[in-house]
Amino acid sequence: MARPQPMRPVLILALALTATSTASTRTQTPPTGILIKSGTVIDGTGAPRRSADVRISGDTIVEVGPNLTAKPGDAVIDAAGRVVTPGFIDMHSHADRGLDDHPDAASQIQQGITLSLVGQDGGGDLPISDFFERYSRVHPAMNVMTSVGHGAVRGVVLGGDFKRAATPAEIETMKALVDRAMKDGAVGLSSGLEYDPGFYSTIDELAALAAVIKPYGGFYSSHVRDEENDVLAAWSEAIEIGRRAGVPVEISHMKLASKPVWAQAGKALALVDAARKRGQDVTGDWYPYQYWQSSMYVLIPDRNFENTAEWQKGLDEIGGAQNVLITNYRPDPSWDGHTVAELAAGQHLDPAALIVQMVKTAGPDIGIIGTAMTEEDMAAILASPTTLICSDGGLSGRHPRGYGAFPRVLARYVREKKVVPLEEAIAKMTGRSAKRLGLTDRGVVAVGRKADLVVFDPETIADRGTPAAPAQSPVGIDLVVVNGEVVLDHGVETPARPGRALKRGGLAN
């Protein structure tokens, strides 16, 4: 099949072009609308693709259909040979870290993300009202929503004395904080049970807090307690918390990240399917890389940091010391970018013994990337109709997921491996994610929906980042529109900052 020809020049709204697509006719009159012509629309519902034009007026899609005629003042974009989809929704993002200083959200916009859900892994802002107040001033390029973090709430109430179960009185105080956060506009409760202070919480505590979000229509999302050997029990715990609380469950960045559970994706997904058959609303999100990014201490679940045998077991279960890449070792940044195997050889030490020394020197929160998942498990998880898409990335960092997760899905798992059809992948990235977030005005290309859109070449879209060189922008995305304004034109960001902080239900702050 012949590759589509390059997309014709796009009009950048910030440059105030005229209604024609000829750059030589520029004036100081901004266009009153945008007409995207001759594209292939994949609308985010899972429906088959179709040829259609899309007209935008203000921040809203006002027409979708064949052979639309430009109206006076329209900027016309020729999208022949391109796919037009809703903007991508990142169901688990850390893009709030640094968004105040980098409101252009370059690494997110460049991969087509128009809405990110933050406040993940139990972290984020408290009070949530501060989150909305801040972004009403920041005006980022993309939209953001937030959960309230269980760890943040627990940290406020228990302080430094968190290595224990909470008392009934403390749980009541935490419930009041969660209730306040939901009133302020959070979409649900997130937990990070592999991390402090959530690691020490009980299922009773978590279910009690999750029950608070039920009257608001919120959902419980969880970085589960163990993503390695005990991952099946950890998924079951998340499902049980949702059952007790009577709320939907989202299992964060689903993975099977150690050798003892490789090839068990079928068993894991069966837990989700069984819960759904019982009437529970359980979904999960997933990112398209075999390697994760976290802290050294997640390699051993019991916090016994001086036990070399435990570290050796953790290394064995991830496939060996060569699969652990150091990303942030503050005592000696020259170690960053090297594997534990390489460093151990250079120090003439056993890898487990080296890790014990590193943790004694720098503490257990040493940044690492662990290569620990199999392609077979990853493909099985993606293929499940209950799986949505996330990046688990941010505006920067050593993991390439923050720069190219969504293009990688479309390149590697749709075009190359054919794990899911393009329409199915887009539905996971857009319409189904919007539904999980309770949004009725986004996530679908349809009249009356907000104009968050992506225009890309399905034959060339791809990520380019690697762990050695993560900060590489993807290719193949021509246009990104947020709330009716062009924020990316041929891979080049515009000065537009139309993003909004959206409260539960989609209301802008």
C-alpha cells in the first residue's frame, strides 16, 4: 500500500491566519472555526472508520459528515490520508509534576495526549481545591483531572508514625479528608500500596475510604500491593476493596513483573472477568513497555534492606542484575544509566552485595528501570476489552513512556503485531477512558462534544525513545487540538494554552 502524501500545511490559530489554507494570505483576523477535510474518522466508540469532515466552532465539534463546505472565517485543514480521532486520554499520569513550570506539556502534547488523570499511586495534591486553583492560573496546553491520593491523606493524618494500622478515629479523619476532596472535584481515590505510607494500610482502612467516594460516582484506582510474585493476590485485594465499598475499580498499569508469574496473564484477567460476571465494574490500564520505573526497594517486598539473600531473590525474579538500570543514584550520578550488573562488575562485588551498599549510602528510594514483563503477557492484557491505556509517565524522566506511550501502542501493537485493530485501540485511548472518568462531553468525535482531536498518519506514527535516550519525540502526528485550539502543528507546538482542570463530571474549574 502506498504511503499517504505529507499533510498539507496546517493553520496555527495562534498566528491568526485567515480562513483559507494559504499562508500567503495571513491577516490579523483569527479564524472563527476549523474545518478538517477529507480525513478518515475513527470516532472513539469502536465503530468502523469512515470518511468524514469535522467542523469545530469555539471549543466544540459542530458538524461531522461528508463533503462539508467551509464557512466564512473557517481555517481549512486537508487531512487526506490521515486518521482523525478524539484526543488521547492518559488514565494514569504523573504529568502534574512540573506542569506549573512547563505548561506547554510538550512530551504529552507531542504524543497526542489531550487529557491526563493525575493524583495517582496514592499521591497528589491536598487539599484538592489547591489543585484546581493552581491550574486556573497555570493554563496548561492539555486538560487535567485528578484523583485524591490515599497516601497523601494517610500522610496528613498519621504523619511519621505510619508503619502501622490506622486507628478507627484516624480512619474517620481520613474519611473526612476524602469526602472534602470529592466535594472539591476529585474523580476518585487512588492508592499506591507498594509504597510508603500506603504499604502499611489494611483492607478495612482502604474499603472504608473507598466507600466515601460512592455517593459521588467516584472510582478506586490502585497501584496494587505487589506487581511481582503475589500479583494475583494483589489484584484480588483491589477487587475486594471495590466490592466492599460498592465502587468501580481500576487496576493501575497492569503487569506481571517477575519470572514466577510470567505466562499467567490468563489467570490474572480471569479475576477481572469473574468480578465483572458478579456485577462489579472492574477495569485496568496498561502501558506498552516491558520495563517499569520505580525505586530499588520494590524488588523486595518485606523492607529487609540489609539481607543480601532477599536482594538476590529479587534480582533473580526480575531476570538478573542486567535487567536493573539505575536512573537516579544521588551519591554518584555517573552511575545513572548503568545496570546493576555493570556496576557490580566494576566494583568487583556481587550484585546483591552492591545493592546493600547502595541502599546504606543513599537509602532505598534509588531510581531504577526494571525490565521484567513478557511480550506475551503484555499482548494478552492489551487484548482484553476491559483494558484502557496509560503512560505512567510525566513531563520528563528516564523512562520513554513519558514521551511516546500512545504512539507506541499504535505502531507496535496495532500496526506491527496486530494485537488489536486500530478502532479498538482508539476506543481504549479515548471513548472508554472518558466513560471511566464520567465524561459525557469528550472522548468521541461527534456533534456537541468538546474538540479534543488528534490527526495522525497510521503508516508512520511511532515512538522513538529508549531507556538510553528516552526524551525523543514521536513521529507521525500532524495535528493536536485541545478545546478547539491547535496546540501541535506538524510536531511543532504552538503558543496556545487552552487546557483546563476538569472536575468530576467534566466541569471546568
